[in-house]
Amino acid sequence: MSQEKELDPLGSARQLFGARLRRMRKARGWSLDVLEASVPLSKSQLARVERGSYLPPEKLPALLDDLFGTEDLFAELYVFACREAVQQYGYNLLLDHERRAVGIKEYAGVLIPGLLQTEGYARALFRSTAARDEAWQEEQLAIRMARQTRLRGENPPHHAVILDEAAVRRPVGGPAVMREQLEYLITMVETPWCVIQLLPFSYGEHGMLGGAVHLLTMPDNRTFAYEESSGNGTMMEAPDRVQRHVRHWDRLWAYAVKPQETAAFLRQVIEALPGSTASPTDTAPVFALTPTTPTPRTDVFNVRHATLGGNSES
């Protein structure tokens, strides 16, 4: 029987996670074979988690806390391990603010926002970024899926998303992946905590064109703006810069089409995908999405039911 390699719990958050897992396992007198029977990971994957060479999937920390009775120990260590795996300073701040935000407003100009991406869609994006680095792809996928757990928790933030028509039209991952992604968006267009509205091409140029913007409102009512372009992101706290983004977002929301119309358009895009069972006449653009002269609406959704104010797309 080979001797287990000594661990360095101070080397990184991931190594600390692995060292604590091994300590708890050995305290129970369990081998990796015994632990494998209780969690959805193979023995080799668990060994890599303990060595700190593999970022575990998002569901494992909660399972370990339940298994060992450690309250939120592994869940909290996992948050730091995910944050550490992302080297960009601005993106780290986004992850931190997302965890604490009571309201999140987003504009997505090119791709579906990370908080709403399906696993297949996200995997395709990461594969296109680093096709030969499968370990990096799996690591980034785990981080992205872990971010979404906040939206499925007991007290999710209010989430309002403006989807540019370009983000919906761009096929990612092939027809099957894109169909799954669009079908998921339809389920999220209008829920108690999430509203999605489409901004049609006909609106033309605007102040957020070219990337993605996140507006994150904290429990103390401060709002931060995270501006993102290809490979770069900037977190802004200065009130004047934040308010400029808030004004742009509010204006676009007033011109975006309502959730029910957004869902209808998404269904048409699905029907037009290769392999759709719809007949050729069904795929015709019978749903008029893009009026010649957009008319602003007054039923502007607010993620806190009050004025927001305050001081690969994520």
C-alpha cells in the first residue's frame, strides 16, 4: 500500500480544503474507498481533492459538511478556493460582491450572463478559450456553477437582466447546447427573484454597447458597477461612475421588451435552430420584435422595489 503524500495546508485555500478533508476522513478511520461510497466522486478524484490539485464540484462541500457534521467549514473553504482560482483582481471583487448583494442588475451585450449559463454553454466558452487545457476548463466551470448556487438559495438577490439580441442570436456550443440554454432562459424570464428582458437590434447604439455591465447593490444600499470586456474587468465604486451606469441601464430597461415577449422570441430562436422539429413556415419571424421607433415604458422593474441609487461574460 503506497504512503499518502504529506500535505501543506498553508500552501493555498485549495490545499487547506484537501488537508481538512483528509484530517476528517482519517479521524473517522475511513479509507478513500469508504468515502467514495458516500459522495459522487471517484477515489482518484477524492485523492486529487485532498492533494489540492483538483477543485471539487460545487455540491461536494455541502455533502462533506453534512457527512462530517462540520456546519459550514467546507462550504466556506470552498468559497476561498474558488476566489483564489481566479487571478483577475476585478473578477475576484465581482465574486465577493455577488455573494453579498441583495440586488443584481446586468446588461449582457454579447453572451448569456454567467449567472444564467447552463453547464454546456459555459463549457463551450471555456473550451474555446483554452482548448488544450482541460484542467483549467473544469476549474473555471466549477467556479461558474458555484456562483449560481446563490440564485437557488433561500434568500436569493433580486436579479434583473437586459439581454441584447446579439447574445441570443449567437450560437454557442452547437444547436443542442444552444437549445438547452435558451430553454433555460425561458424558465427564468419572470420568476419571483429574476426578470429577463430583451433589447432588440432596432434600439441601435447606446451607452453600454460593446461588453457587459453588472450593478450590484449591497445590504447597506451601496451600489457597485463592474464593467467587462474581452479578458478584462473593472470594479467601480465612485458614485459618479456608478450612477452613469445606473442611468444607462435604467434607460435600456425602459426600452427592452417585456418578459412574456422575450420568452416568445426565445421560442422562435429555438425553432430556427438546426434540427428543430418546427416546419419551415413555423420558423418565419412572425413575431415582430423590433419596432421602427422604440417607445420607452414606465413599468421599470426595480430589483429592490425602491430606487437603486447608492454610492468569456461573467
